[in-house]
Amino acid sequence: MRAIRAVSTALLGAATLALAAPVAAAADGAPAPNPNAAGARAPGDFVVSPSLVSPGGRVTLTAPGCRSTAMASAGIFDTVTIAPGSSATATVDADARRGAVYTVAFNCTGGITDTVNLTISGTTATPTTSSTILTTPRGVQGGLGGSVRGVDTVALAAGAGLVLAAATGTVYVVRRRALADRGRRH
């Protein structure tokens, strides 16, 4: 019976510590769980980069608002398929009209559609190193885990307070039960 009490107390302390960890780790710039929060991506969010390109140049198309495959099409390049969570590159036709604004139509598999404007510049395309070399994906960029900005004393104090409260509660419950057990034996 005593082992069950000790285990349940230890589990309660571990649960309290686990619940305190997100508060201590919260920092400015963490992803917003609310999709309506400022800066959060929403369905229909489509990007054409750069938005000003020369005839014969390349554009990168992304559809972060799509949870499934997306298609992008315009009259100046072939239809492009964009996999979820990635981007695709399209080459603008060399005979695209200079100074014209073309509409790039995006269509997600789930039925979400939107358009983005693409402007053709008045100069000829000159290939650059960045436009002719395709780089492979580098994977997740994890960052430095808060070591750049320094110590956030408020978050550190809140986390330390929660850990101290959990430890104090655990000691109190264990000592109280130990005293109660001693009183029953005599």
C-alpha cells in the first residue's frame, strides 16, 4: 500500500513538472497555435517569388495554405504541381510581354483557389548563379534554442517557481503520509 502511495506521489510530481516545462520554455517567436493569430498561415496563402521577373527568368511558387497538392498555372509558363510543404520552380516564357502583369492561378486539391500577380520587367533576363543552380533541401533548421537572445528572466523565474511548487507539494504529501503511517502503527 505504501509503494502505491509513493508511486502516485512521484507521478503527480512528474506530471506537474511536465506541465511547467512549456511555460518555462515559452519565448517570443514561438509558433502560434491559433490559426487566426497574427502571422499564422491561412488557407489561400500563396506566394510567387520574385513578383517581378524578366522574360525567360525563373519564379518559385509555394502554397503554404494548402494541406494537399496544389497546381499553379499562368499563360506564361507550364502548369506546375506543388507538393504539400514544398515549393516548385517555373521558367517564364522568353516571349512574355515586357511590362505586362500576368495572373498566376493556384488551385489546392481541397478546392481552395486564389490568384497572385506576376509582373514582367522591361529588361532581358541575365542568368545569375542563384537562378541557374538548384539547391537541394537542407532539412529542418532547428535554430540555437534561445542561446542567441540571452536569458529571459521572467520565463526562467516562472519555470523555477513551478518546479519549486511541485517539489514542495511532493515533500509535503510524502511527509504527511509518513507521519500518518507512524501514528497508525503505535
